[in-house]
Amino acid sequence: MTGSPKDYDAALDRAVVHAKRWLGSVPDRPVPPASDADAMASVFGGPLADGPTDPAEVVEALGSAMEPGLMSIASGRFFGWVMGGTLPAALASDWLVSAWDQNTGMRYPTPGTAAVEQVAGEWLLDVLGLPSTCDVGFTTGGTMANFVGLAAGRQRVLTDAGWDLDDLGLQGAPRVTVLAGAQRHDSVDLALRYLGLGRPTLVDADDQGRLRIDALASAFEAIPPGTPVILALQAGNLHSGAFDPLGDAVEVAHRHGAWVHVDGAFGLWAGASATLRPLVDRYGTADSWATDAHKTLNVPYDCGIAIVADRKAVRAAMEVHTSYLVNPSSLEQPADPLGVTPEMSRRARGVPVWAALRSLGRSGVAELVDGLHRNARAIADGIRTIEGAEVLNDVVYTQVSVAFGSDERTREVTRRVLVDGVAWMSGSRWRGRDVLRVSVSNWSTDDADVAASVDSVRRAAALP
Ligand SMILES: *Cc1c(COP(=O)(O)O)cnc(C)c1O
């Protein structure tokens, strides 16, 4: 079964037709999918055909039957979880990444895509105002970016404690104390589990979910001197958008020799806006940072970004080698992409980041982030005028959490919003209450989307 280059033409042509049709339908179709996963499995299922099918026919079958199973995550009225849409330049570049099919683990065999990722990393550090000497790795998402930062931290604090992690692993190692805010994202716990570091010791948070500095100071006082410590901070709370007091927390932690990691899956982008920058005051003094490009930057799934100041620590943790002794001269050079992420083989997922940054420019990135914040405030202001609605958080960034009296009532309003189909917002629980949570993460949300979404919530809340 030898393929001909012409097979690509016909299959790609079908893909373009269906992609454009889908994107063209997004502004007007209901946001939620019309079908469910079981029904969709029966559409695409049945026994596998014995023989081959023409490639264009395969793409046609997929493209023509998929629509009922698609969520309009690309819609300006999608506010679920924290999920961005896709900028046009990022989407089209992602298609090229697939067509080029470059296994971008090393600089030497895939110089083009490795170079574009390197530049994307440099631009990112520049727009975020983080140290230009950091290593940048493109991961599948924020969870793995947290994993990379915390792995580098584990490497450094155990090395500082005189322990040879590479040869001996964690067995018999000095116990690493990990501190995290009470309202850290669950993916931090997940990454710590991958790393064999167990559950973090929680530090009290205030009513917005920000770690309390006085509680952090007491937590450090209780740790015996010489203990290896990692502190995981948060930039952007899922429910409130609030930021831990990053600069002050780093200062306290560094006084005790701890490694400080910042989970900024969507919040790190506040650093790109002159207006919002105070939220991440002095965050550049931390040791590692995690963020997502598939959230705030609006590149297609999937793309997270791990940023680590200590090149030696991250390469020791991630590079394919047998010794912690990285050749010091190589530390002056950009890392091979596989040297700073868990994967060996992977797609060039940093290329759409380059395209997004290039298409937005410096001012465009700032305007994107400011726009998300502005829309979140407008939605909160609109919802506040609805009788019985209570916005529970200070809308400092892109997140809004709303309660409608009792938990039952809030759940019912949430259910009706989803049935209405004009917008998608997540049901969640925060501070012991059920909430309707709005996350403004899509670049295309405009005033009309904001108004229509507030109206939808108003309708849902008006029903008896
Ligand atoms: C989304 C999110 C994560 C996890 O990122 P993924 O890309 O889903 O792996 C981590 N932390 C915070 C604060 C998040 O919002």
C-alpha cells in the first residue's frame, strides 16, 4: 500500500473544507455539543474494515459526522474551565507542524522547528519580563510544566542536601518538604505524585485564595534547618483569579534556602500587561514557572510552557544522561528541546507559540490579556445586576465565581445556562459553596458575546 503525494492533496483539501465549515459555524451554533460520547462512539464505531479506505474518504467521514460531538471551545461565549480558543496564525501554523512532521527533540536533525521554538522561548521571556537566561521547554500542558519545574526543584534541593538523586533515587533520601497554598491547583499535587514527593504541606489562604505570608513564615519556622524545601506558589486562582503574594513569598522562601516554583497556568500572562503586572510583582525572583499557551495565549491544544532559571538543575532532571555532571560549557548553549521536557519524541508544539506571538506583537499580547480581564469585569458587573446573584470574588483577573443563594439554586441556574446553549460556564465548588464559574480565556470574546452571555444567565436566574 504505497501512498502517492496526490493522496495528501485530496485528503488535505477535505480537511480544509471541513475546518472552514466548522469555524464558520462557531459564532451561531449553540456552544455545547448536541451529542454525547456514547452516541458519537456508535457513529464512528462498528468493526474495523478489513481493507483500506481512500484517505480523502476517511477525512470526509470524520469531518462530516463530527459536528454534533463538538463543543464550541472556539466560541467567544465559551467560559468553561480555563480553556482558550485558537488564534488564526497559531491554528494554521499548527497544521504546518503536522505536515512537516518534525520530531523536535534535538537541534541538529530538526534545525528549523528547533530554532523557531528557541525564538518563541526568548520572546516569551521578554514579554513576561522573566530572566532571559532561563531554559524554556514546551510541554503538553500546565500539569507537565509544573512537573518540570518541580522536578528541577527536587533535583536542586536534594543535590544541595548532598544526596545523589540520579544514582540512588528517592529511596533513603532526606525527606523533601513541599509547601503549597491551601488553594493550589490539583495538578500541583499530581505532579508531586509523579515525582514521589507525596502530598504538600498546606499553607493557609485568605478569602480570595491567596497564600497568607504570615502563615508561610510560620510554616518555615516549623521546618528544621537543613531540610530540603520546595515552595509551590500560584499565579491565578481557578475560582477567583487571585495571585499569591509572589515577591514577598519568594523572599521568605529564599531566606530558608527553598526552591520556589510558580504555577501560572493562565495567570503568568499578567506579566505581559503593564496594567496587570502588579499582580505578579517581583515574580522573576522565583526559580521556576509553569504556564499554558493553550489557555491565555490561544494556541491550539496542546501546549504548556516550563521555564526554569537554573539550567543545570532542569537539564540534570530532564536530559537523557546518566550523571548529574552536565558538561558546564554546554550550559552556555541553548538546550536540545528534549533536555528540558519529559518527552524524547514530540511534535514542534512551540511553533504555534511563535506564530501567536508574531501575529500579536508585544502590544497585542498585552491587549489580549487586558481584554480578557476587561470582559471578565464586564460579565461580573452584568451578573451583579441580576436579582439573587452574588459575585463571590474580587475580579482582579479573568475569573468570576457566582452564587445564586442556596447550593441547589446555584446548581439549577448553572444547569439552565448550559441548556440555554448561548454560553458555556462551569459549575464548581469554592469556599464551601456551589458556584457558577466564568473563565474569560478566548481572544475573540466581544461586547456582544458579553451581553448575550449575561442575558443568558439572567434568563436562567429568572425562571422559578
Ligand atoms: C489548567 C491549570 C493547570 C493544568 O494545566 P493543563 O494544561 O490542564 O495540564 C494547572 N494550574 C492551573 C492554575 C490551571 O488553571
